[in-house]
Amino acid sequence: MTGVHLFGLAGAALVGCGVYGLLMAPGALGRILAFNILGGGVFLIFGVVARRGAGAGFGADPVPQALVITGIVVAFCATALAAALLVRLSAVDAEVARDGEKEKET
């Protein structure tokens, strides 16, 4: 088994774990983490596909490398946005719960 096969299998395993997590995670934070795992697997598989072309005697193609790096940056930004929205949603839910308790007391 070569390194290309090992990385390809690892990427497929990460994609499988990410899809399973997206389908089975009960909370929003679990889904965000599962989506990140899925993205990591896709990036790994994309890197393996780009490496196989370089292993066939061709020069290393910089386009897949640039796409993976750009994808990592976009995934980080999307994760930060999702985490910020999740924090804001929990703050709004807590505020609504406090308002509901105040109405019950009066």
C-alpha cells in the first residue's frame, strides 16, 4: 500500500465520518464539527487526486494546491461565522427564556 492509497482511504474515512455526523448529530455544534471533518476529507481526497497526476511523471500542478488552500481559508471563515451565529442564537434563546420566566412571576 502506497502513501497515495493510504491518504485516499483516510480521506474517504473522514468523508464517511463527516456525513455520519451530519446525519446523526443532535445539536448544531456537532453538525458544525461534522461539516469540518467532511471538508477535511474532501481536501485530502482532492490532494490525493492532484498528487496522482504528479506521480505519473507530470509536474506538480499548482492549481489543485491553490484550490485546497483557498478552501481551507473559506472553511475556517464559514466555521467562525457558524460559531458566531450559534453563540448569538444561544444568547437570544436565554433572553427569551428569562422574559418568559418574568411573565410567569407577574
